[in-house]
Amino acid sequence: MNANNRRAALFGCHFAAWRAQTNQPPVSLPARMRPLDRHSAAGLFAAHTRSAEDVLTRGAAMRVLARVDGRPAAVLGRPHAREFERTSALRGRTPRGCSCQGCAAVAVHDHLFGVDSPEVLEHGPPTIAFDSEQMITEVTTRVTAKVTPEQAGRVLADADPRNWKHAAPDFFTASDPGTYREGRWTTQPWPGDTGGLLRETVRWNWNAEDTVAVDNVLRIEDFQSSSARISYTYRLHTCLQSRFLVVWDSGGLDVDEGHYQAVYDATSETLRIEASKSVRFTAPSNGPFELALSLNLMGPATVSMLLDKLVDVRQLGPSTSPEGAA
Ligand SMILES: [Zn+2]
């Protein structure tokens, strides 16, 4: 499965989950921006999933779809779905960690496909707030998982904003420290250890046709990192450019802020992560005004997908360890 299809299928599932839980009127999106419906997304996963990244993404999609209609196995396709049902029935009698429908589905999926995923003990439902006056989407989430000290070390390293590009390469093509003066970006280490500016380029897909992207400078503040914890806040310093309609154009969002905190307790071997993210899109300078409206109507799905990726403790297999990352 190529990265466009993978991102499009995952986004389709997040969009379906958001539509199922909101009481907002149905949104009417331009054809080219329309996300895959959940059946098409499921079809892509069922037909094409091969690589380690595909398997991780499909598990994440199952967790999201479990919130929609409780039939997450639809993304597996036969005969995996039958095997999934059999294994689920067996495991139902020996619950491990959180037993909600999403966690149960992911645990069985990962067991079937050889992903050694940590036991999730507890998590909140992701809270999605969409302020239709301000057009701001805010998502908050938390998760507590049982992980070894070595796994905790990797999660804490991946959570450093400078390592987002290693931790989630499907979404982040850049996440570099540096300076921004008189309209010029220079990549260089932060002067101190409490944060600094970060240039991030994030891409995602509404559907399999176009990859969309934003290129931002964020200010990372209150950065604290030790062997057992990492925490920081971030907010938009400036949006350099965005690519929503084929070409890069200046502007694209004017709110992008939140916080991240992960704390590891070595005695109980539990890792607790909390994160939040707020975003508001604007029309790029040469884009139509309606574009911002459509972007914000999809905001809850976009923001929950990105935040989900940053708190996903399943990406701990050897293939996704941040080798060479600082
Ligand atoms: Zn759960």
C-alpha cells in the first residue's frame, strides 16, 4: 500500500468517526476534497496491507472504527476477518489491559499480525471540540500503557519535536530546530535546553488523489526532558506556506498550538501520555475563501489523526525505532 493510500484510508476512518459522534449538520465538501467513505477505506486496507507501516496504520484505523459502529474487523477482509472473530472470542475470556472495543480489536489485530504492542491500561476517549464561531478545533487525549524501560526510552525520544520526522515519517517530512529572522529560516541547534523554534512540514491526504501539506514554524516552550519524562508546549510562530490546491501558497493556518507530556514510572513500568492540539485553517493567499471553511470542517478528523499518531505507543517494533535520531 503506498503512503497516499495509507494516509487516505486512515483519514477516511477518522472522518467517519467524527461524523458519527458530532451533532453538527452534514458537511458539503468539494468533490476533490471529499474523504474516502469508511467502506472504501476498509477496502483499501483489506486488499493491500503488506508493510509494517500498513499494519500499524490498519490497527489504528480499527481503533477508530470501533467507535463508529463496533465492526472494526471490516478493514481486515476475508479470511483475516474470520480469524479475527475466532481469536476475539477466545481472548474475550482473558481480558488484558483496557477491554474497551477499540483496545480489544487492536490487541487481537496486533496478535494476529505479529505486532508486539504494549498493553494499554487506560485511556480517555479523545475529546474533540469544534468551535463553529471561531472555527477552531481542539483535541485532547491521554493514554496509560505498560511498557519496558527500553520502550519508554524510545517513546520519550520520539516525542521530542525534533524527532517527529523519525517517529511519524508518513506525516512529518521535516521537524528541525533553527532560527527565523527577517523571513529567513536557518536550521541549527537550539541555543538552550528549554526549547526554541521548530520548522515542521506536515502532510496528509483527504483522499488518494492529492497530498496536502503545511510548512510551519512553531515555538516550542517549557521544554523539559529527562530519562523519565518529556513535556513541552508549542504554538504557531508563523505559517510559511501550504499546499492545499496543487501548488504551494503562502499562509494556510493561524492557530496551531497545544501541549505534550509523557511520564514514565519505572517501578510500575507504566507510561502516561497526555496531549492536546488546537488548529484553525485560513485561506492561503491565492486560495478561495471557501477553502478555509472546508478545511475547518475537516479539522476534527485532521487534528485527531495527527494527535493519535503522536501518542500511539504501538509503534515500538524494531522497524520503527528512531535509529540515528538525536
Ligand atoms: Zn480501551
